[in-house]
Amino acid sequence: MRTLGRSDVRVSPLGFGAAGISNLFSAIGEEQAYDTVHTAWRHGIRYFDTAPHYGLGLSERRLGAALRDFPRADCTVSTKVGRRLEPSDAGGDDLGHGFAVPATHRRVWDFSADGVRRSLEASLERLGLDRVDVVYLHDPDDHAEQAFREGYPALEKLRAEGVVGAIGAGMNQAEMLTRFVRETDVDVVLCAGRYTLLDQGAAAELLPAAVERGVSVVVGGAFNSGLLADPKPTATYDYTRAPAEVLDRALRMNEAAARHGTTLRAAALAFCAAHPAVASVLVGVRSADEARDCAEQFEAQVPAAFWRELRDTGLLPAEEPS
């Protein structure tokens, strides 16, 4: 277990991203979601991340129900604020946002102090918990002014009150997260998709700044939404069809992994975990088999010769740790 920044919150090196159990792209049953969480637990995962955005609250409800079978003190739970859920009678489904659930609610962007507290209270109710360990400002890309002026101070106050143990921001970009690291007193930032075998954008400024400031980084999107888990022409990269050049790089990495007796999945996870700023790597899984495989791949040893080949062939920058 690793401690987040200067907080007392500890996370497992491999974390559980709970978007997948909230019908991301296609529906899964309650039993499958339950089994997925339980399998992750049996394989040592103790950090679980969710958000109201995922399945319009379904992720929080399913995760909370599954975690009730385990001692609360033994697991770390994070959720996010910034999108409040309001009831809607519009009908239809939520596939426009990527989730196969009825559109019973609508998302309302709100990084105000009141919105932060209201969102967290609703999350606790859905989770069935009296507290969460970590709260992130979720995707404040287009709401920077309110997030820094109102949302962040609200989280700082919640931390001071002991309502949450650690605070931070979670985004799919590195630039604004670097600003959070340098200009605020966050404990952790969640960076999705910007520090992977295919995209080292976070390495330029975010990760060095985090090390310098003593802020932890949680890396999400280690597989870049699928391409690094199973590279093929139909695979997605950042939730869209992979560009030809990126697909070619992934296929070449996959061939190198096979030559060295490892897998691209193991290498993708190992790469994310190797940087000294990184406290945990989140994987999004939707089945017991996927949870088991990710845990096993995370524990696998990736041969040094594999990393040398990637650097020698220009597939990986020479300065990146692994």
C-alpha cells in the first residue's frame, strides 16, 4: 500500500476503475458487476475509484453494494465531483455519453462550493457509505475558473473538516493537472491516458512537478481505452478508432512482447507503475476474467530486453523509466 501525498490515505499499487461495471458501452448484469469487484478483491486490489458520471450513478450503487462484504477499513474508495445528477423525464438512454442505462437523470456541470458538497452527499447515499477517502474534481477542462476559485477551496475545507482524507483532480489531460500540482495543496491527481506506452505527455511537466511537490499521481487509461490490451485494426484509442500510425506502433510493441515472452498488457501496466510519481494504476474492468487477468499481468515480470528493444527501435523514449 502506498500513501497519497502528505495525507494518511493509502492505495494499492493496482486500482479498480469502476466505470466498466456501470454498463460502459454495453450492459452487464448485477451479478457480473458483483463478481468483478469480488474477484479484484481476492487478487489484492484495495483501491476502488468511481464517479457519478459513470452510468448516471450506477457505478457508485454497484460498487457500494459489492464492497459491503468487506471491512470498510481495508479498502480505499474515491469518487468525483463536478457533475451533479438531476432527475430527468426526457426518456431514452445514455449511450450518447457512453453508458447503456436509461436516461433517468441529466448531468449538470457544477464546480461551485455548494455543488461540490451536494454532489458528494448524493454520492455517499448511492455508495451507502458515511465517507469516502478521496474526492477528485472531475474533468474541469472547460470550467477552470470556477474549479480553482470555488471547487478546490470546497475540497480543501472538506479535508480540513475530516470529511475526506485526500483531495485532487482527475482529467484526461496533463496541462491543467500540472497547474493543480503547482498552485494548490492537492494530495493526488488522476491522469488518464496521458502516461502510457503510446502517450507520454504527462512526463514533460506533470510527473516531475508531482515529484518535486510531493503530490501523488494515479494513472488511469493504461491501455488507452483498449488498444494496448488487444491491438487490432478495430481497437479503440482514447475511445475512438485508433489512427493507423498509433495502431502500427502498438502492433510492433505487441510483436516485441511476444518475442520476449511477455504480453503487451503486462508491459503497459508495468510502464505506468514504474515512474516514481505514480502511486497506483487504475484499470477499468467489467468482468471477473478481466479483473483476474489485470491482476496477474500486473504481477508479471517484464524482461529488461523488451524495454531495450523498444528504446533501440524508437518505440519508447530513452529517458522513460520502466
